[in-house]
Amino acid sequence: MNASNPDPHSATFSDDVQAKLDAHLDAVDAVLQKYAQSRSQRSAIVDELDGQLREMLAAKAAERDASEVALEDWEWVAVSIDPPEAYARQSIDLPATNFTGFANEEAAEPNVSRWSLVGLAWTVYGGVALTLLILLMLSRSSQIVRLPGGGVTSEVESPSRLWLLVLIPLIPGLFAPLVTTAMGILALSQIKRYPQKWCGWGLAVFDTVLFPSVVVLGVLFGVVWSAIFYGVEMIMMLNGNRNFFDDGWTNASVDRHTVLQLPAMALAGVSTAVVLWLVVRRLNRWGLGEPA
Amino acid sequence: MSKPNPAERPWSSQLRKGLVELTVLAALRGVKEAYGYELLQRINALPGFALTESTVYPMLARLSKVGLLRVRVGPSPHGPPRRYYALTAAGKKHLAAMSSEWSQLNDSIRSLLDEPES
């Protein structure tokens, strides 16, 4: 078998090229080290790459009838080789070899994406933090204090130091909307790229859409409620009744705010459900590699 | 060296990825021994293949580690000494098992594809 055939003994490497070559090999080695390749494995891989690059560079220089490999040769070679990051991908992608063929390789079950689990845990953490904060606010309600002269006054209780100590570690939980959404996106990307290693697509989708859905619901409710509110106001004014909400109807058995909020909430809920369904369908198609 | 086509369909990419081990072992069957770049060129000379060094060299290191390949270090005109790979007895046995599995899968899929459309 014959590889490319430069004159291997005539080519020399300029300092510039040597520096580029070393930098590339160091970068590959760093990536391999990051992904827990052993020293001997890294050495074998990097040595193979070193040999290949030198052979390619020498062949390119030989094409120019040059005895020294120049920077332009390196630039030609550099565009045709894998970037260092590609070695991370391969380190993860390829299953460990065993001696029993395809069947046993398939037996390795994928694990639920850690990102999606972190997202779910952070959601729970956020819920607990929010609940405790609300409890703290309620515990600060004013209390009646009897004065020495016989009078009374009210004071607002300050939160105890113990409460504050409990709350400080809960503060990160308030970032749950951002963290959970980010974890969901990371999990989706991870599962799509390495389906043989990671699973939990449904949980990842849940993490990704949970808080954006709440935001969409809130915005839609605000828009619909405002439209109904001002629409009714306008109709009533046009009919000679100046204010639908403050014209003595306060004694009515049903609060009119509530009456109008219910259809607004229903409309916002249905709209959010439709948006959510479209987003989830698109995500699922993306996950399956189908056109959106 | 040609790069993989990014527009390549995912199933095709996955299929080739799953066949890297078989491909590397099979490429070594017909030769006494070969060094990494030589092997890469041998594989990519075949139609339909576009393996890159970041795929093949980690695979060679892994197959050597588990004893399917034997490594002989020899002199190189430039750079570090070359590592010449050859199949061990275990490697040949493993390749035979993989080859049999592959033939069976190939035959099964072929029989499905050859069925007349309803």
C-alpha cells in the first residue's frame, strides 16, 4: 500500500509552520485530556495526527518543488483537517469496543439527560423558595402593640435572623425560570446529538417550555383583559353609562371584574395551549430530524 | 482529505458512524500492517467513505487498548515514530463475528427492499 509520496528527507519545517503544528497538536491533546482520555491514548492519537500532518505538509511542499514547508502549505492543510473540538465529539460518540458484536453494544441503555434533571430540580427549588418568601412576607404583618400610657400602636415585625439565614440559600431558586429553560435547551441539544447515550426528550421539552409558557399566558391574559376592559368601557360610555365598573354596580351579586376576567383567562389559556402545541410539535420534529 | 457533507442525512451519518469499527478492522484485514494515515487514505479511497482523522485515530487507539490490534513502532521520515497496526488473533475473531452480523443485517434489509411494492 502506498501513501502520498513526497520526498520525505528533503522537506524541512519553518519555525512558523512548526509553531502552528505544535499549537494544533496541543489543542487536540487538551481536548482529549478534557474528555478523560488516558495519557497513552492521547499520545497515540496525537502522534498519529502529527505524522499525518507532517506527511501532508511535505507532500504539499513537494508539489511546489520547495524543500521547506511554508506557511501557505500549513494554511492549505489546516482547512482540510478536523478542528480540535471534533476529537471531543468522537470521544463521546464512539462506544467502547467489546468482543461480542452489535447485540451487546445495543444493550447499553441511554441515561436521562442530566441537564433536564437539573432543570426539573431547579423548578422545584424555585417553587420552594417562592413559597418560603411569601410566608416570610405574610409573617411580617403588623401587630398591635400596647403603649405604656394606655395607647396602642402597630409595628411591622422584622424578619428574624433565622428566617434570613434560611432564605439566603433559597435566592438562587428565584432564577428558576432562566435556569430551567436554559437546562431544557441544553438537554434537547444533548439528546439530539447523542441519542444513543442520552434520553428524556419529554422532560427536556417540559423544562424548555414551562416558564416561557407562563410568560406567554401572562402576556396574552394582559392583552385580552385590557382589550375587554377598555372595550366594555367604551361601549358603556357610548351608551351613556360613564363607567361600567364604578357606577353603583358594586352591590351586584357578581363582581364584574371577575365576570370579565374569566373569558379573558379562557381565551388566553386556549391561545397559550395552541402556541404550546405548535412549539412542542416543532421541537419534536426537530428532534427527529424532520423538516419543521 | 475530503470532509463529511454537512447536508448529509442524519440516518446516513449515524449508519456510517456505527460502522467505523468494522470499517477500520476490515481495512486492516487485507494488509500485513498499516500506519494511521495510510489506513485513513485506504478507507477514503473507497466510494462512499469520508472518514476523518478525528474518527479513525481515537478508534485505532481504542482497538489497540482492548487488544484487537497489535502495534509496532517503526521509524518515520518526519515527526514521531510511526505506529503500524495489525489485527491480532482476537481482532480477526472479532472481525469475523462483526462481518457475519453485518452480512446477516445486510441480507435481511436487502430482502425487505427487494420485496415488490404492494
